[in-house]
Amino acid sequence: MKRILRFELMKIWHPFSFIYWILFSIAFIVFSYDEPSFIKRFMSSNFRYNEEIIINIFYFASYYKYLLTLFIIYITSREFANNTIIRSIYEGFSRKELFVGKLAVLAILTLFVFLLTRIILMVLFLVKGYSFNTISFMLLNYHFVIAELYSCFSLGLFGIMLSSLVKNLYWSIGLFIAWGYFEYLLQMFSFMTPFQEMANYLPLYVMTAIYRTLRFNEFGLLQLFYLFTLQQLFLLVIYNQYNHITWLRKH
Amino acid sequence: MAKKALIIQILILGLLALLLVNPSFFDIRLKKAQQELDFGVLLRKSSSDTAYFNHLNISKGKFIFIGYGSYSYESSSIFKEISQNQQILNSYKIIAISPFTRRDFDAKRDSAFSQYITFKYGEIDADIIIRGIPFMTIPEYLEQKKKAKAGNNEYALDYPVVIILEDNKVVWAKKRVSGISGIEFD
């Protein structure tokens, strides 16, 4: 386990990752301090008032999970595309070990991103002058903590699944964005129909804005099992893909 | 290996199940956190926080606060009647209060509807629209949700509440006001 973890972390230990996460933090600070004016103009059809800011921050902050997923897609699909993953099997790693290693890396990254975003949000809320009660409620209540960690992890799994299936960086990122956009459209159209609860079962939408589900529509048993089975499905597909790693021929 | 995986999966399921435990705890915490933004607190004399009213000084003048539900016809009729009554429009400033924040699941319909009332239907000049203040108790809300799930399309989430404030004093306040005739003006 230690060996595979060291191997996986060695792959991430690269200037690209540092630049990515530094840019991520800067963007996160900018977006969560105050929304840029073009977004304000785009989103606001009514007046905006101070009491909405804390909700707005959480709304924009929930999209950091997409960036985590893009990073995961970047590292996994490049491994598949460049055949480095099959080379590591020649070097003595078993396929199961690689699978477990990837999951462990995802778990570590999830924790890292979670801590990073919580710390930034904590500082921002303190700077903005919210009461300690509000900050502790928004950041530290166990509902949000579990939901955020779980949804981050599941979205990461979705990313790994996509990249292990498609095995191409650009295609998998494109598909991921297309899927997100498709869900956005579905969700927007569902509000015009009687099937408004459908939005609660769109995987990306649910996982990004899980705090919204928790606040206003109580988290039901059905939804819980749905999320869990989705995660199981992702895991199964990834396990299968890792068990059948072959040398990828390039035409 | 398989044992470990199973244990981890059960742990994850257990953690997820924690989300189901004690949902009222969540509401209580939310209420506590919202207290600093609570309208009731603002109306008291001791409160010094005027975050809502950067645009408007409520300590002087006459105001009508109308808290309305998402799609209750009663509140829309109040807005209509007020918009037709020029005397009230001249002497009072109208402040609309919505129970939901805009970007939440129900709020999407709510905001569409409030726009409908305020800008299209009644063309009323609400001086402020305040959002995110529930006028319902939690059991009331849950009951409404149950009704909606059972197929009751009258998803009237809230009854309109009218508060008349004159020179920082609550002159008149009532829940479940169905029309302008129910309001007592001086």
C-alpha cells in the first residue's frame, strides 16, 4: 500500500499540479469573495441584497468539485493515453494495486481540496464579518461535511470512470463538460414540467449542489440509496477497466 | 482485500445514513444561524443591524410589509388590490418578503412568481424584496410538503402576512390576510 501510494503521489508531484491548485485557490478566493459583475448581470433578474451573499458564496463555491474532477481526469486519462499505466504493470504493480492506489489518491485529493476550500471560506467569512454562529453552521455542521466529502469523492469517481472508459484526455474532458451542460439543460427544462423532482436525481447536479438538497428538500432514503448505487456503479466500471488494462494502440 | 473493501463500503453507507438522522436538528441550527438576519430581530428596538435596509430607512415613515407564499392566490390578490389603490401607494412604502431564497429549488418558481406579481401583473413598485425569511414553522412546512407529494397541486406554501409599520412602531400585523379589506388602516 505504501509503495503504491508513493508511486501515485510521485506522479502528481509535478509543477503542473502546483500551478493548477494555486490558480484554483486564486479563482476560488475571487469568486467566493464577490461574484464578478458579468455573473451578477447574468444571474440577477431581481434585486440583490446582503442576506443572500452567504448563500451566493456557497452556490459558487460548490462548483469547485468540477475542478477537482477535471484534475483527476487529467491525471488518469494521460496515464491511459501514454500507456504509462501498463508500463507500471510491467514494473511489478498488480492491476488491483493500481486500482486501490487511484482510489487512495482520490481520497487524499478530496480531503486536501475540502480543507483548502473550508479554510479559504472560513477566512473570507471572518473578513466579511459574519457571526461565528453562521460560520460554524455553514462550514462545520456534520451534514455539510459528510455531504461535501461524499459528493467530491463521487464526482472524482465519475471522472476516473470517464477517463478509464474513453482513454483520451480531450474526449473525456469534453464529454464531462457536455454531460454537465446536458444536465443543466435537463434541470432547467424540468422546472417547466411536473417532473421537478427529477433534478434531485441528476448525478452532477445533485453532487455539486448537495447542500441545497439538504437545506430545503430533506434527504430521503431513496436518494441516499440512489447515490450509493451510483457510486457502486462507478466503482464497478473502474474496477473492470483496471482489470483489463492493455497496451493502447495509437493509430 | 475484499473484506477491507466491504468494511469501507459499510462505513460509507453508515456515514451517509447520518444525513438522515435528526433532520430537525438541522433546521434548528439553521434558524440559529439565521437569527442575526432575522426580520423579527430587526424590528425590535434593541437591534442595531440594518443590513437589509441599506437602501431604505425604516425607522421613519410608513411601511407595509407583505410576506407572501410561493403561489398563493391570496397574496397575488393583495398585490393586485394594493397596486390599484393609489392612496396606499402614495402614503406607504411597500416591502415584499419572500420565504425562500432565490436560487433554491422552490425559489426558482417563487422568484418567477414574485416577478409576475410585482412587475407584470400588478406593476407594483415594491421598494424592497427581502428573501429567505420563513413565515412558517417547520411542522407547517413539512405538512405542506407532504400534501404536495400526495399529489395536491395547491402547493400554497405560505399564507400572506401583512405588517404595517409607522415610525418604527408595528401598528397592525396579521397572518392569513386574504384581501385588502382585511387590513385595518388608520
